[in-house]
Amino acid sequence: MTSNPTTPPRPGRRSFLIGAGSGAAVTALAATAANAAIHSSPSATPASATAPAVPFHGATQAGVYRPADQQRQACFASFRVLATTKAELKTLLQVLTAQGVKLSTGVRAADPVPAESLPAIAGGPPQNSGVLGEDVPPDSFTMTVGLAASVFDNPAFGLAGKKPKGLTEMTVFPNDTPDPAWTGGDLLLQLCADSTDMVHYALREITKATRGLLALSWKINGFHSAPRPAGTPRNLFGYKDGIANPAQDEQLVWITQGSGQPDWAVGGTFIVVRLIRMLVEFWDRVGLGEQDGMIGRHRVSGAPLGAVKETDVPDYANDPDGQNIPLDAHIRMANPRTKATDASRLLRRGYNYDLGVDLNGNMQAGLIFASFQRDIKAQFEATQLRLVNEPMTDYIEPFGGGYFIGLPGVTAANGFLGEGLFA
């Protein structure tokens, strides 16, 4: 059989993958695509007038502080950085910025496609995977980018002098059971939206645009439950999770001038991702009173034990012996509400996950714990050390995650995430 001479040959899958890995070609194509998208106006009209859009541009990344309107779906994805030079790393961050702008704004099928973004081979892959149809709504999408210590320790990038203080590999605590397959990575993406398919679509768009510069190490999808019946959503133990978060003006989340961190990091935040399996079958065999005692709250209302509303503040001063809220209850150990521990509070942004079943037929489900703070040691680690050997450790297995520096936001229309690293 002879091929049709008017139809261009289809590249084989092997040749496609090999070609995609060519560093120089990838960098050139990525830089062109980034240049086309990054100069788009941050006030562009969303793809759908009814779908909410979260502005990408700002002094801080938009996906961090949203405790009142946290999106329903999320993907936490950790990557190996394949860039081998500082210039390629810069290109990678420019491409990620361009994708963040595009995805948060939305895309119409009728929008003109820049000539430089068209497939180089006639009959090549479409610009849109079609997962969301031809018009892609913004769907409250946010992309949050973090870099691990390994990026700053890599001599190829020459960033050792700009490494944030306190950024290390993730600490393993006494009750942890770390799995290398779910731990670490060079670059973190927190992708959030109000629908599962938008999160899936966004990850595919980003991995397509960064082929040859990033390789996925691990990813986990999470969901944020609706309030039941009202107030703060519940985790998979049935308890309201994330009731108390610091206000933005308390200076516990963002890196500021005078914090001792490099100037480029001002407006950033340290990100801790902690993957926690919940042994739900074991938990479901425990009496409600014992569960309440381990948590320190009434499951039904979310109120501290002895109180009425979930927003009621635990009165530890008048309960020194733990008659109402046990001394080893989770909420009491995590936040004793003393003057000495007040500065260790942090912003939590948690999602439930369900990974199916293990070899023993038990559910692999739990919590994606994500926290944001200006100092990992003084906030997250101080809190976690107080929780060592708490009663709830019999029902949970922390097994993965990592530490990252969340990059400052982008204020200029032609700026990009991490721009200060290259100044």
C-alpha cells in the first residue's frame, strides 16, 4: 500500500518523545510560546461571562490565601526539573507564568491563535485537548508554584546565594512513614478549580507546554467537601477541618521586608505539603465520645468540647486539667492558645483524597494537608512537634509531601514568577 503523497507523514510516538526531549529545541519553542502568552493583558475578558475568574496578577500568588472561598477540586503535583542551565530554568518559569495567565483567564475557541503557537507539523496535535469542550472557562482556576531546596542547591542554576533561609528537605517526624515515591521533588504545582475536569485539563496543558523542562514525579488529586450542613467543610473522619486560620494582616503567612529572607522572596510564602493517610476502617470502630476526645471538638457541630458553635474559642485557661477538652486532644496540642505559641499558627488549605484500595482491601484515603507560613521551623515544625505521639497517631499515617518556597506574585503584565531570582 502506498501512502497518500498529499498527507504529511505522521511522526512515530518514539520519535515524538525523543524530539520533545531536545533541550535547545524545547527551550526555543517554550520561550516563543511564553513570550506570546505572557504579554497578554491581565485584565482580559474571561471565556465565559458567568464563570468566575481569579485574577492571576498581584503581589502574591492568588491560590494561597482563599480560606473563605476555597475551590472544590485540587491537584498537587511534584516535578523533577529537567532544565540544565539558568537560562532554561528562567524559560520554565516564564512558560508556567504564561500558562497560569491563560488558564485563569479562560480560552475561547474563536480567539486567534498566534502563528508561532501553531503546530510545526501539518496535521499535528490540536491546541486544546477538548476535555472541557472548545471554550475553556476560567472556573475559579488558580495555579500556585513552589520551588524546593534542590533547585537552589543545584550548581547549574547558580542560585545558592538566593536560597531562602530555612528551606530544607522535608523533616521526618517520629510517627511518619515516608514513601520515597510520594516525597520531595524540585517544583510543586498546586492547581485548584471548581471542577475536576478543569484541574485535569490544566495539568495536561502545563505538562504539554513544559515537556523537556519538567517531569512529573508524583501527583495527588483532592476534593473539598461542601459544608454539611453549614460552616467549615469536613474531612474524611467526619470532623470540620480548618476552622481557624490567621488573618492576612497578622503577618504569619507572607514573607515581608525585614524578615531576614532574600529581597526577591518578599511576597512569597513557605509551602508545606503533607500527605496523610487516614485509617478510616479503624476509625469507624471507635466510639463517638472517644473520637470527640481525640479531636477536642463535637463532631456534630464542630464546636470545641463544652461549647456550642464551631467558631467558639476553646477556653483552656478555665480548663487547666482537661476536664472539658483533654490535654492531649488534637486541637489543644496543635494550638494551645498561649502567648508563647501564638506565633506558630499557620494558614491551612486542606483537601480530602481517595486513592482506591491497598493490597489488603483497605481504603487508601485521607488528607492532603497544605500549610502556608513565613517560617517553616517556627510555625509548621513547632506545631508538628507538639503533636508527636498524640492519640490520633494510631489512626493516621503521614507518608509523603515536601517543603517548598511559594514564589512571590507577578505584578507587571510582562513579568513572570520567580523573576527576582534572575535579577
